[in-house]
Amino acid sequence: MKQQVLAFYTKLLGRIRQPLLPHINVHRPVQKLIRLCGEVLATPTENEEIQFLCIVCAKLKQDPYLVNFFLENKLKGMTSKGSANVITEDMLKGQDSLTADTGQPLQPEEIPGAAGAEQMEKEDDLPQQADDLSFSLDELNVTSPESSTGCPNQDYNLVNSLLNLTKSPDGRIAVKACEGLMLLVSLPEPAAAKCLTQSTCLCELLTDRLATLYKALPQSLDPLDIETVEAINWGLDSYSHKEDASAFPGKRALISFLSWFDYCDQLIKEAQKTTAVAMAKAVRERFFNDVMEPQLMQTSEIGILTSTALLHRIVRQVTSDVLLQEVVYFILGEHREPETLTDINRHPLRHRLIEHCDHISDEISIMTLRMFEHLLQKPHEHILYNLVLRNLEERNYMEYRPLCQEDKDVVENGQIAGAVDLEEDPLFTDLSPDNALSAQEWLSASPPVSPEHPKNDGKTEVHKIVNSFLCLVPDEAKSSYHVEGTGYDTYLRDAHRQPYDVNLQVTSVLSKLSLFPHPHIHEYLLDPYVNLASGCRSLFSVIVRVVGDLMVRIQRIPDFTPKLLLVRKRLLGLEPEGPIIDHMTLLEGVIVLEEFCKELAAIAFVKYHASSTP
């Protein structure tokens, strides 16, 4: 009989064109049916239940205001004690739509959620206590007649029934239930959004399942398997281990976890703003903080590698702006002031991950660097600011610092003795702290051209910078001119397939940073002529020291040049693999260094022309 009733209501609601749901004689039995759905999993009526719930959701999508008819009071016996004051503001605003067949407005006791008569059917076995109505209005979450801005404590049984059906062993039923929830969270009604996050277990279910699936993963997974497992789509979580030629232990569990994370991400992406924020915060607190952080902070190298690879996959996969923000705050914290030694304890995970970039295990170093590399490519201003810009704001890496008022007498003719005049360089104008970029401007800013100097004068300067980087590696250590058609990107692609060298991953992250069009980053990373303060290093000064050390070492390697050329050709696949060459790591490092210097020169050149193009 239940099947027949569900099928009848599904067809009725699906085919009728008149607005039936506002009528009390329709929406009350619909509510009763909703409460009967999802009570028991794997019942013969599951298919009819999900079809019925989905048609109700479709009706609400057509007219979101109707959702107010499905927010039911948790409390009984409210009719006699000021029932009118539990009508939500949104329902009062939309009263015009609450009309019966005759066009007459429905009475307050007929409006769902407004009267205790709504709950006359006994849902539980607890006896009615004599003092049910003696609770204070505050405890009931109900407003007094003088203040009608509050919201009654309500149930959202449509959500609860769908949540139950997401646990169905039948994959088709579970996916349909997930689709129904996706539709409900996107409804713009504030009352529904509040009820969804405060009176249902949606946030708990999402995060608990995410935690359960994460804990079901093997303690050790190959990072390459985590990275290369096929694109995940939550609605297509079907996998047959027998049919998969590239199966590996834990693949089924990994796909399940990544699929559910994708669902959470898409749900938050589609959700009404307040709902999205609540769900994302729950994911951060109940999954990232409680489950992932201990894994990332452990001392086991295998555990660190696996958890970092999973974090890297999550960073790559997240698309929702709201969830991305919570991921960013989880990894980096929310601090924006210049770093000090005491900051280490304020957000220990950030410090630990940065330490892992220089780990004794090359695999951990590479994986952590790759995570940061992908993080830097995400569209969120806080990432670059927290990691880099917060420490460059005052330009303390320079010998010259802005003068106090009393120090003005030191200045002669507007110049400070021994200081580099950045005003003479069209790349670096307007860089004083007083003119620091706002959060909105940081991404679009490029070093402006000085009005006193035409663009042609600047080309000489940019060529100086380009040549400085190109000449860093001496000719005897260069090999690129022997092999045509090679470039830095070729080695990066090759490294990501292996992945093979820490040096290459470090230079990849640095080149990504150099590309950002912020004048302080440009100055610190791409200006060989910056006058460094005592004890400070710049990218150029570090490379100079590396080249000096390199030139000493290559003197000790017999047949250095032919060996270097052979290694380059092998890396590019132009020569077959042969006998192991001595000093292989050093030779690969020389090639990476040469290509990196060429890359920095190219970035400086392109950024100059981008800034000078109208």
C-alpha cells in the first residue's frame, strides 16, 4: 500500500500544473509521507521513496518559497501559547501566496510550522508532560510577541529522509538522494538555510562520512597512484576491481574517498551562501583539523608521504571558493602580519609543512613542494600574502629603509649615500610602504613605468637583468646550445612523470612565485642589482653562491663536458639509457640550474613587456 500511495503522489505532483502544495490538505499528507521515507534501508519501497522525494524537491526548485511548508515545529502544544508569534518573517512576507482555492488567506493555524496541531500525530512514545509549556521562550528558541525576528526550533524532515537514503546499499538510490540534497541546499530561502544547518545532521553526515572513508584508506599508498587515479566524479562512483588492469591495493577505497570529497565540494559550491559557509567550516573542523592534521604532523615517513600526497590531491581537486578558503586556512592559518619566531606555535601545521620542503626524504620534499606549487596556483589572495608578501611589505631585505622625519638631514639632493636609486629603474617605481598594494590590487599590479623615463630607456635595464641571469652559469658548464629545441618546460613535464629531482621541484615553485605581478616579489626575486641589507639573501645572490660552489666541483670531474651532454640527451629521451654515469646528481643539477636561469631571464623579459604594453 505504501508503494501505491507514494507512486500516486509522485505522479500527481509531477503532472499537476496547479499550485497544490500550499493547500493544507495536500502538504500535510505529503509531510507524513516524507517522514515515512528512509526509515528503513533496503526496503522494497526504496525506489518509490526516492522518486517521491525527488519530485517534491523539483517542486521546491520551481518555487523556493514553498520550502517553508516543510519546516516543521519540533515542539508540541504551541497553539494555545502565542502560536502566531512562531511564524517566520519570511512566511509573513510571502503571505500573499498562502491562499486557498477561494483566494482567501489561510489562517495562522493552517500555516505549517505555525501551530502545534501540525504535530498532533504522535511521533514518539514519550508521554506528554504536564509542564511541556512551562519552558521559557528562550529555551524554546521562540520569540516573544514584542520581538518577532527569531525563528522557531524546526525539523526539516525532507532533508533527514534524503540523508538516510544516501546510506542506501543501492548506488542508484544513494546518488538520487545526493542529487535531491544538492537541490535543497541551493534554495535561496534564509529560513530553510538556517534550519538546514542548525536542525538537521547534514554537516555531521558529510564530515563523518569523509572521515570514515579517509580512515578506511591503507596506511601506505603510492603517491603516484594517488596523483594519477582517474578524474573523480561523485555521481559516477562505480568501480570494478576485476575489470581494472591498473588496479592497486586500496584503489576502491581511494576512489570512494575522493568521490565523496568531490560531492562535498560540489554541494558547497551550489549551496546558498550561509549554508555553504556552515558546511565548509564543518569540513575544516571535523575532518581537516580532527582527522588529517594528526596524520600530517606524525613522524612516520611513510605516513607523512601518504597524507601529504592526499592533501596535494585535495588541493588540486577543490573548486568551491568557500571550501578552498577553509582548506587554505587549515594549511596556512589566518595570520597576515610579518612572521616572527613566535609564529611557529600559532599554526604549527604551516611550519611543519614548510619544514618538510627540506626533509631528509627526497620523496617527502618533492611531494610537499608540489602541494605548495598547486596551492600557489589557486585563486585565493591569502595564499600568496600569507606565504610571501606579509614578509616583503616593509622591504627589510634592502639596505635602504624609509627615513623618519628627524633623519631627513641625512638626505642630500633627494638621495641617500650608497643607496640604489630605484626611481631610475622604470621597473621599480612607486614601491614605498606608503604605496603598498591593497588585497584587491595585488594580483593585477605590475611595476609601473616612470613618467620621467620613456619605455625605450627601460629596455636597456631589462636587458641588463636578462643578461645577468643568462650569464650566471659559465660557458663551460652549459650544454643547452648543443641540443636544439630544449626548454625548462620540457624538463618539468618529464619530472612530473617520473617525478625525479628535488632541485627541479624547488626551481619550479620559485619560477611560479616569480611570475606573480607584484612589485616587491619582482624586486626581491628578479632584480640582480637590489642593494641587500646585511645578512639578507636574494634569489640572485644564492644562485651566485651555488655557481661558485659548482665551478669548484666540476674541476674534479674528468670528461665533464661530454658527460654533461650525454646526461642532457638521456633526460630528454634523445639517447637510450646506458651505463650509470658518475656524479649523476651533480650533472643533473647543472642542467637544471642552467635551464632555471634561462627561465628567470625569460620571466623578467616577459613581465617587463607586459607592464609596458598599454
